Amino acid sequence: MIRKYFLFKFSCVKIFMHFKRVVKWGLDMYQNQRIKNKINILGVNFDNTTMLEMVENIKQFISSNTDDNLFIVTANPEIVDYATEHEQYRNLINQADYVVPDGTGIVKASKRLKQPLKRRVPGIELLEECLKIAHVSHQRVYLLGSKNEIIETAEKKLQSQYPNIHFAHHHGYIHLEDETVIKRITSFNPDYIFVGMGFPKQEQWISEKLSHLDGIVAIGIGGSFDVLAGNIPRAPEWMQRNRLEWLYRLYLEPQRIGRMLAIPKFMWTVIRNK
């Protein structure tokens, strides 16, 4: 009887160890496939994906009911240019679950480097797709960033457009060390958090604070709250189709010329590294 008990116990241990090996093999295969699908542009590892694929990835994540979080970086040429000169920031965004190309310059750079990305995935459009999912599923969304009056206006407009979503917000003028805001967010228990503080702060905040939250989608969205609040209109559709949104934004905000200089600098770096 004792012998049978030990044989049974030994068999259970063997089955468990085999199961662990199978799970590890599956995870390794998944990670290897993710690595294969990465496109390295000046040290930043982009996911070679499309908007439709990202929407499916987010839906699968939501339906998995996991306690893990989904950190998505929407990187444009300015972010990549900054990342090339700041190793700590570059490492931080490369640890995100997804890095998607927010901008035509990134896609053009990938083609010049002969490892073309499928297409761009604009951050504001990805945000809108998330809101559609949240609306259908009656989920909770936290908006963090911008000035108080802008974020309040953005929330009111979004609440009107997506009445099934439970929204909450806070302005973005906070220190990374501020624990008050993360306590409010934790208490709210969101399914999504959109952080519009501009880079690198928004990615740093997400990276540092995500461990306080469970099962959420977190995306840095730059200046999108200004657009959502109606302070800055999106470019006409013909300009969007022709990838000229950056020019329209410069027309509306000529003070951005200093930031825009990062784009030719980025492209020149790509040409030199071809």
C-alpha cells in the first residue's frame, strides 16, 4: 500500500514537471515569435503589426481576465530620436508589451532600412479603438494628463460619445514620485489608463506605477487630450490619408518647430545607419 502511494506520488511529480516543461516551451515559442516579428529601428524594437491586429490583441488580453498588465508604447520619430540618446529610456520602452509605429516617419525609416513595417498605428486612433471596446463591454477608463480644464472637457465629450463607459480623470501636472494619484487610480480600478504627459514622462510613469494595478491596458498618448477636448482639431481627412498630419499640427502650433526638427534629425540618423 505504501509502495503504491509513493509510486502514485512519483507519477504526479513527473506529470507536473512535464507540464511545467510544456508550458515553458510554449512561452518560449511565443516569445521567440514575438522577437522575430520585431523591427529594430535605431535600437527601438517595433512590433510589425497593424491596427486590426492590435485591436484583436487588446480584445484577447481583456478576455483572458489576467492580473498582468498590457503596456503599449506609441512611438513616433521624436520618441525614437530621444531614445537613441537616452539608454535608460530606450530600455524602458523596449520592455513594453508592444511598441507600435505612431507616425509615417517610422514606417518610411523601416523601408529604408529594408525591414518594412506593415503600416502605422496612430496612438489617437488606437485610443479610439480601445474606447469602442470599453463602450461595448461597459468598462472603466482613467484619463491622466494635460491641464485640468482640458482633461475635464475631454472627459465630458467622451462620456457623451461613450455613455456605457465609467470615466475618471486627473491632470498631468504631477511628480513621478507622487503616490496620491496612483492611490486614486487604484481605488477607481480601471480597465484602461491613457496617459498624456508627453514623452519620456508618460512612459516613465506607466513603467513605475503599473505594478500597483492589475489587468489593465496602459497607453501613452502624448497630446491626444487636446484633440479629444476639441482644442486642436485633427487634420482634414485628405491630409491624414497623405500622412501630412504633422504639417497640419505645425500650422496650428508653429511653436512646435523646435520639436519638429527631431524628424529630419531622425531620418538623417536612419540614412547614416542604413
